[in-house]
Amino acid sequence: MISAIVLAAGMSTRMGAENKLLLPFRGTTLIGNMVDVVTGARVGETLVVLGHEAERVRAALAGKPVVFVDNPHYAEGMGSSVQVGVRAVSPRATGIMVCLTDLPLIESAELDRLIAAFETAEAGKSVAVPSHRGQRGNPVLFSARFRDEVLNTRGPVAGCRGIVKKYPDQVVEVEMDQDHILRDIDTMEDYRRLVGTSGPQPAV
């Protein structure tokens, strides 16, 4: 079983006063769109890690098939949210996929492609990373056997980054046809460019 962790705790500081997760996109919000993509993929459970403006984000996802996990230490950075999510995954999970919320163009089929590569990887390959034309992106999917290691790692290599860096020989790169795994949204300029190519966004 693959457990998906959606990181929705950050403060979006580069967006100014806006919480980018709540910006309108495709008839929902950026976070709503990402959760729809993840739950539409072949995952066994979807956990959403909350922090900054937790109640607003929770309300935006009302009715969706997710489990909410609160990170009281979200201001410490993404690594803390990864650890909170990993701690909450089901003990039945064989793989853990950590999903960023600011990749609005990624599709369920692309996540399924990553999952399939992880499940059919040759012996010794236990981390799947998507790439496009030689550039690695997100999400990262790693074996649940790394769970304790992720939970016990501190500092800048906490979370997925430490696993990928420490075990390069166990990484399988999964080539994607599109650059969706790289197209993140960090600023209002990024968002305006996104909606400019996607058409007008209805109010949520």
C-alpha cells in the first residue's frame, strides 16, 4: 500500500499576504486541486499535514477523503511536516509518497507512473524520483523501511532529501513526458503566469 503525504503546513512567505494554497484554480483551490490529483491516483491513504492557517485549509478540503494531521512545529520547516506525516502513516504502508502542494499541473496518471516504477523496481532500488530531461522533481516516493530513519534525522537533510542524498544507489529515476513535476508556484507572478495559461479562475 502506498501512503501519500500532502504537505499543507507552510506559510507561503514568498506570496506576501496570500496563502497560496487557497488561491483559486480549476474550480477549487490549489490545495484542493492537489488533493484531488493525489486521491485520484493509486494510493491507499492520503494524509494532509496542516500548520499555517490550519482551519482555513481544513475547511477548503471539507468532504475530501483525507486524514488531517496537525504539525504544531510547522514554522521549523518542511522537514518537520514530513516527519509528522510519516509518523502518522498506516503501519500497512509499503511506500510513502511525499507530495508538495505547489505543483498545480501534475496529474494522477503521472503519480501512478511513479508508483508503478517504485513497485516494479529492481532489487536494491527503494526510492523513486520523477525527472524530466535530466532534472529531478517531486514527489519523492520511498520505501516504508526508511520510516524510522526519516523520523530520527534532524537538520537540513531531514525528510526525503536526506534519503535521496544518503542512498543514491537506491534511487530509480522515472522519466516524465511533461515538466509538470518541476512547475512549482512560489510567487504571485508564478500564479498569474499559471492562470494566464490555464484560463480565468472562478472564485472559490
